[in-house]
Amino acid sequence: MKKIALINDLSGFGKCSLTAAIPVVSVMGLQAVPFPTAVLSAQTGFSTFYCDDFTDRMDFFTDNWKEMDEHFDGIHSGFLASAEQLAKVNHFLDTFQTDDTIYLADPVMGDNGERIKLFTGKLLYGMKALCARASICTPNLTELCLLTGTDYGLLVQHQKSFDYTERIADVAYKLRNTMPKNGIVLVTGIIRCRENMKFMGNLAVTPTECIYLEKPYIPVSFSGTGDLFAAIMCSGLVKGMSVHDTMALAADFLQPAIEEAAREQIDSRHGIHFEKYLSLLIK
């Protein structure tokens, strides 16, 4: 069975990070191998939470798995809290990444034009370095702009323009040019206005094509949806699925779950009830 190392935090409440990725990878027929960067009682969007930082223990996982002579078909890194954790991930990649490894880097640094509270210049530098090693990176529009030095405000001014996605693709090509020759940039959560309606889309720039897929926009943001999307993308590519088909699968899986959560007015911090839709991922 193919294996994916999942480098992320473990949150008790919030349905995000490892608790989102593990069931997705498993139901798609792969072995999920969790590598915790921290253990939290609840994700950080809650008003109170306990966090046990695992930075000083991350190398123990790497060194033990090396001693066990393990290998990974995929590696997926998500939220990283510090430059120290970024260094630990680089050490893991030095140990386990090969030419055949699918490495997905999700450069979590902000959203909607805002940076996360832990954002620093060192974090940005480190995320650029991880993306430069990635088979696929999945920034949202804010993170794409941070990684390429693009003005977010000027870019989203063209949200209603017919060539909005082409403008985003031009920026994505800048990032792709810093990656391995077969690298893929997948820009997530693009809000596009068309014919007096809003759509939420994802745009992938590969070495050979540009793919844009969209669904009707649901104006609520839920914890963990980005983690679910990234886990599906990494799993699909490890299984040999095309970028287009994996993007479509992820969107078809998330859309009904998000619609249900919005309809039932679920507290966005708790995430969506994705569990009942996992069967959609069985191919």
C-alpha cells in the first residue's frame, strides 16, 4: 500500500489539519502516516485552546522512520508555526524525498488579504524554500501574492474582469518558475464575479496547461476545508490521477458538505460534516 506522510498539527476540535487529512487519505486507499507538529485541544480559531508544541520532537519521528528504513510515496506539509518547524520539514525532505515522491506544500500564511498572526519574514522565506522543492503547492490568492511579491489589492480589483483568471495565472507562472520543472501551482479559493453571480474556483498551472474549475460561491468559510482539499489533491496524484480529475473530485466532495453546513448554520470553527460524504472519494 502506498504511504503519505502528513506533516501537520493535531487538533481535538475543528476538523482540520490531521483529523481532516487522515480519513481522506485512508478512504482513498492509501496509508496515512501522521507526523504531528503540535497537539491542540482545539484549533486556534476558538477563543481558548491548549497547545503542546512538538517542534523539539519532530526530528525523533524523522530519525526513527529512517532507522526503520521506511519510504513515502507522498509527503504533505501544512500549517507550520515557525522557522524552526520549517527547518525540521526540510530535514525530513532531505531524508525521504526522492524523484518519485509527490510532495505537496500548503504554504499557510494568510487569507482574504490578511496575514496570519504568526507571519514573519522568516516564515515567508521558509515557505518559498518548501515550494521550491514541491511537486505541487496549493496557495490561496493571498499566499500566492506573498510568495511572488504581488500586490493583492491591485489583483483582486479585477475580480469582475473577463480576464481575471488569466491575470492570476500569470502570477502563478511566476511561482511555478521557482519550482521543479514538473511542478504544479494550484491556486485555491478564487472568488470570481460573472453575470451578477459569484463563483468559487481553483486554478492549476502545470508544465503543459492551465486548468480552472469553479462552483457556485457559498459566502461562509469553514475550518478544515482547505486541509481536506489539499489531502485529496495529494492522494489523487499519488494514485496517478490527473490534476484535472483530482481537482474535480475535490470540488464535488466539498460542495455538498459546505452547502449543508451553511444551510444548517454550523459554527464555522467546528468545520463541516465531511464524514458522511467520504464515500464520494472511493474510486
